[in-house]
Amino acid sequence: MRPVLYLIACAAGPTQYIDAGVRAAQAAGWDTCLVLTPSAARWWEARRDELESLTGHPVRSAYKLPGDSDTLPPADAMLVAPLSCTSLNKWAAGIADTLAIGLVSEGVHLGVPVVAMPYFNQAQAAQPAVPRSAQTLRDQGVTLLLGPDGYEPHPPRQGDASAFPWEAAVAALPTVSASRHSAATDREPTPHRSASRPPHP
């Protein structure tokens, strides 16, 4: 049984090619579930069925209602790619007003490995909040691929969203052992989460 990855995408240019990100994760051995921010979900609204066929799972973009069943298996790891400048700063500030940010905000403190690769331009990166937010996430244990070892912000209006390094983002994910995967997926849902159980969307 393959380990489960939540691929979480914000409304940034490379999300136009999120199917490439899914395929990169699948090629690396991940059972890939897709979560989009509400704005990103609008980009794929007419082709949502295509993504669900590709992943074999529902594509999620909103919190479920109380009493609704979980529709995705528990995550063994999470990858936020692309991470927009807005979502970076909201996440670091603890503003979990979307399912996408809520999952990683909680997941990293439940012991789920979380990797994030941003995509934004140099003008956005120059905002004083950005380095503060980046450090805040790293201090929490997030592997943030921003800078020389990850994505270098591009000059304004010169980004190439089609060249987003999906494979490099996936390669930064940890290797998940079969024993951990079994522990994360073989339990029945319970009313209260514990620190050992990854979150459901």
C-alpha cells in the first residue's frame, strides 16, 4: 500500500499545471490526494473530473460540514506547491480560513511531515512579512523550499509557471516507512484526534 500525500496548491501560476505535480508525486510512489484553495479550485472547476480521475480521490477545496464523513485517507506527508505569498503569510500568522492552510497548520503539529515550495515574484518577496513568515514556518518544522536550495523568486512578470520544479518539490518529501503508513491508515475514525493520528480533511 502506497503512502498518502496531500498535494496542496494555492492560486499561483503553476497550479495551471497541477496535473504535472500529481504525476510527479505518483511517479515517486505516493498515493496523491489533491487539495486546492478556493481561488485555485475555480481555475480547475470545468476540469475537476479530470483531476479526480487522475488521483482516484475527490478534489477538496472547502471544509466539510459537521457530521460529514472523511473523504480522503489520512496523510503520511503534505506538500504545499505552489505556495503563494498570501498563503505563506496567512499560514505563518495562524489564519486557517481555508481547508488548504488549515490542514498544514494542524498537520505539522501532529507530526505529519510538511514541505512547501513557494512561487511568487521578487516584488512580493520584498515585503517585510515574507522573511518573518518563512522563519516562523521553519521554526515549526516546515521544510520551506524558498531561496538558493528551493524556489528563487522571479522578476515581476517574468515567471515561467510551466517550468515549476515539481520533481524537486516531491524529492524533498521524506521516505515514509510501511510501518508508519500502516499505523496512519488502519485505524477507524474516532471523535477526537490524537497527536499520533494525521488529520482528515
